[in-house]
Amino acid sequence: MRIADFPVPDSAAARGALELALQYQTASLTAHAVRSWLWAEGIAAVEGRASVDHELLYVAALLHDIGTVTEYDNHTVSYEHAGGHVAVALTAGAGWAAERRARVLDVIVRHNWTSVDPRLDLEGYLLERATGLDITGSRPDALPEGFLREVLAAHPRGAIAAEFGACVADQAARKPTTSARRLVDGGLLQKLAANPLEQLG
């Protein structure tokens, strides 16, 4: 398994998602988003899931945390809902139908669930698994070590542990009824520091 096995979707929505990520997110947060997409695609390949909407998955992965940045931070709703609505606006401009725009919102919101049933939402399941791996180190043996190392070399973790931890702690303090509070109370900061990917890349 190699990065080259997973071509970036060539569409207006995909290009727009990357442009927004690069313009508004830090380098560490955007690298996390790209790694999450690659982990999701890798998990789909390992599990033989052939019905993935690759464009939808890419857009959702690139924008799943954009609700944490100052320009898109919503003072009342969770960061995943805020980011999901950024993706809805982007994909509306790219000509996506209303049903598919609702899907990108669902995928981004569900990435913060404790688990997602792939029969309910395949892309949501893949993004939840992938972000769990990248943030807390959940199930690192799900992907070949050579692929993990290649992705980490191409898209280094940088300061993601400290940066994301501080960001979610801030969200939890300001919006205590949202998923950010659950993540912090569940030991997110400790899990970030202990993530085995920190030792690989």
C-alpha cells in the first residue's frame, strides 16, 4: 500500500476544500486532515470496501476540523457542526445536490462519534476510524507500518498533539455541552501525547 494508490479527487469541490484548508488552517491541522483522508482510504482498501464516495470522503476529511479555526468558530455549536456547514456551503458552490451536501455534513459530524456503523454511513465510519488513529492512536495495526511511515514522512505530525489538544480544551471550556467536553473528559490530552504515531514519524 502506497500513497500513490489513492489519487486526490480532481473536482471543483476537492480543489476548493484543499484551498480552504491551506488558507485558514495551520500547517499541522491541514497535515492532520490529509493524513486522516489517507488513513480512511487505506482502511477502506484493507477492509475491501468498494462503494466509497471518494470525493465526499476527501472533502469531509479536509474540512472536518475547520470549525476550530477563528474565522469559522461558532460560539454556540460544536466545531464539527460548524465545519460541516462550511463543507455544505463549499459543495453548494460546486454544484452538489442538496442530498449530497447533507451527506458531507453528516460525515463531518459523525467523525466525532464514539463509533459509526458502516451500514449507516460508510464515509462517516471511515473518517471516524481515521481521525481516531491520527489523534489518539486507535488501532494503528489496522494499516501496514510501511504505509504509516510513508504518510507520516510526507505529511509530518508537527505540533498537532499540542495544537489540537489546546484547541479542543478551549472548545470544551467555552462550549461544555458539545463533543469537545466529552473528548477532554475522556483523556484526549493524554492520548494525544501517548499516540504511537508520534514515535513513527
